[in-house]
Amino acid sequence: MRTRSILPIAVAVAVAAPLLAATPAAAAPHQRGLHFGTIQYDTPGADRRTNTAVNGEWVNIHNNSRSAVQLKGYKVKDNNGYTYTFGSFKLGAGKTVKLRTGKGGNTSTTRYWGRSWYVWNNTSDKARLIKPNGSLQDSCSWTTRDRGTKNCH
């Protein structure tokens, strides 16, 4: 009966383990499916109650899938409960839609919340993308250190 020494294996593991621990983790892959891209939560310039200023707040929603997604019933919410609900709107594969806070004419690339005052808190807040069934699809939060714009992906 032959026996093998496990010493060479133990030495190899002992030598390799610190190297593996020192190797940086790979970057997380870009989020798949429907998700937030960039949020401009602090309108550039002074906070004036003009439609142009209110539309300076916006959030991009990106469809990083291989097929179009029907957004009807999806909601965008903030920490205070302000809610935008998408009507019938199909976002193509690889496409982005910008949801502006103020009023305007909806297009294939821009939707308007229809508000006359700001939604996003400049000091800290959290945007949530809620599926029609009520479950969370994505979220993005920020604080003042983000300086008005947050890249969520």
C-alpha cells in the first residue's frame, strides 16, 4: 500500500493563499435590466420656482437588457413619498429615458413628472424604482458629498 504525503499540497496552499487574498476583487459587472443611471438631484444654479429650474432635476432610467421593457405601472419614489407613475411607455433595449421633475411634452427619450416644485432633497435622499407588482427594481441614494449629481451605476 502506497501512501502519499500531503505536505506538498499544504505548502502550495499556504503559499498561494496570501497571493489570492492580495489580489483585488474584480469590478462588479454593469447592472443588467432596468436600472437608474445618473440623477441630477440639485438643479444647477439658484433654486427658483420656474419650470426651467425644476426641470434641472432629473433621473435617467436605463434598460440594459436585450429587449424592450414596458414601463406602464413602474414608479419612481423619493424618501418623502413623492411618486411618479409611468403610463404606457416602452423603453427599448439599450435605451435610456430621462424623467424630468417639471412640466413638458413627453417624448421617446424624456418624460415629465409634471410638478411645479422640486422632489429630490439636496442634502440626502433616495430614489427608488418600483415594479408594477410593488417590489423594488433599483434604488440610488446620495448625500451632499455627491455635489448635485449621482452616478448610480
